[in-house]
Amino acid sequence: MYSPDMYTFMQQNSTRFTLGDEVLETFMVDPGIGTSCMADVNLGYPYKCVTPASKFSVPPHNASADGRCFCQDDEYKCEGSPYGAPPPQRVTTTTEILQNLNNRDINKYLLDSFPEFIGKRYGGWSFEDESKEANANLKAKIWYYNKGYHTLPSFFNAYSNGLLRALVNDESEAPK
């Protein structure tokens, strides 16, 4: 969305296949997140379009690097890897690295991993059922880094594009 090799994240806390799954799927297939890889669009260097990874995988990490976070001098600091193994991730068509935060506490992960991702991660999306009922509505949450003033409209727009792409049925002309 912003430049190659940036990080974004998603979390799907739904008990059934939902519209949230379909929206997330649109981020993982052509044209991916944003609009830089749509047909007949060439933004030039440094933007590129690649074949997306077919599945999530956990990147290599030092399993013995236990970490901790603490407050010091009015600042939140982390040493080592306080969030454990990195989350599964995959490269999208637009070369963004999409992290899967299912079964993680998003707030804790974002806080603990913040120093590692300064300038590399600006937001993400999470989806969950509003209730346990079979016909429950889906609740979508757009996460954004509030010091990047552009991030809220950008991530909301990417969600809206994904929602539109998910709702286009097979008989309609799919976005290219």
C-alpha cells in the first residue's frame, strides 16, 4: 500500500466462514492490497507486482531469544523477542508482508513488537462475530498507527476495496 516490503496484519476470530474470510482472501490474491497491482497499472520503481505466497509460514527466528518489556525513563522498551515466535506471514501481490495474528492478543503483540516495526507497519484488520448466534453480524476493526495521519483513510479504503471485491459475484465483472 505504501511501498514494497511493508508489514500489515490481519486476525480472523470467527467460528465459521464469513465475509471477513472473503475480504482477507481478496488481500491475498490479485490485485492484492491497494491498487498498485491492478491491470494496466505500472507505478514504476520501487513498486512491483509479484506472485503471492500460497500460504502463511513462520519466518526463521532464534527460539532461545526470550525477551521482556518494561518501562524505563517514561518509555516502553523491549529486549529480545518478548512476543515469542514471530507470527506466520506471507508476501502479497503488492509485496506487502501480511502477518496472521490469529490466536494472539493484538494489543500486546503490537505494543511488544512496536520497536521492531517502526516505519515498517502502519495498520491491519481484524474480524470477529458479534455473537455466537448462527446469523451474527461480522464486526470488522481497522487498526492504524495514529502518528501516520494517512493511515486511517488508507487502511479503511483498502478494507472497503476488499469488501467490494468480496461482494462482487462470479457473474459480475471482477475488478482487474
